[in-house]
Amino acid sequence: MNVLTPTQSVVTEGIQRTASSLVSAFEKLTTAVQSYLRYRQTVIALSALDARELADIGLVRADIDAIAKGQKH
């Protein structure tokens, strides 16, 4: 029976690919968390304004979610 044993370079490449994938996943997670925190901060800040203050900047309360998501300019 012929048994293939991985060479050191194959093992190293596999470890590097796995590490790279983990770093990429962590970066995506970090970006998503930062985006969510900016969204929440915007919602909180705009929600603290009264109707007149919102009108002064051209918004109504119903606009807050879309503005916080960056969907409305």
C-alpha cells in the first residue's frame, strides 16, 4: 500500500492558508462590528433630537433608520 505523507512545505502552506482565512474572517467581523456601532451611535444621536431639531436638518423621525444605515442622503 502506498501512503502519501505530506511534505513540510505542504503542511506550511496549509497552515498559512488557514491563518490567512482566520485573519480575513476576523477583519470582516471587526468591520461589521464597527459599522454596527456607528449605526447605533447615529440612531441614538438623532433619536435624541426633537421634531423641530430634526426638521432644521431636513429630517423627520421616520428617516433616522435609513440615515443611520447610510441609505438616504
